[in-house]
Amino acid sequence: MVVKELDDIGGNLPAGKLILDQRRQLREDEWGKFLSLLNDASFWQLQTRTDKLVRDGASWIIEGRKDGKTHLVDRWSPASGKYREACLYLLELSRLKIKDVY
């Protein structure tokens, strides 16, 4: 797992200074649970983006590669659901200390 964190100077843009760049090997059970959560979310069948106009929040993006194909899912601050669960599990695995999750 690669964990990168930017300072908050970018505002609404994906910009800012890199303040954390870490790697760690996931255990087999961690990886298996993540794959199970992706499967439960029907990740490979989800649309890349949904049209949703919002003023505040965060992009929750997962990009994967399977059978030679890349798939990206981008959701704006999902309030509930299986995709949110998969993303929250990734945050847990990252060991980042996040005060507010949008």
C-alpha cells in the first residue's frame, strides 16, 4: 500500500506539498478483506462518475486494474453504501489520523 498525503494548501484542487509518502506490505487477510469489500460494492460495474452538484466535501477515488483493464470510480463524499465501506477500510489500512471524514 502506498500512502501519500498533501498539505491542505490546495483547497478544492488536488494540489499542495507532499508531506507524507509511505509504503507498507498488506497482510493477506487485509488484502482479502479489501477485495471482498470491492466485490460487495460491485466496483467493476460502477460508473466512473455520477453527476452530482455539491459545494463541499471530498472526492473518494479508487482506481484498479483487472484482466489488463483499468477502472476508476470517483464519488463525492458518499454518505453511505458499500463503496464508502471499501474506501473507509482503505483509510483504516493507511493508518492516517484523519480528524474529519467528508
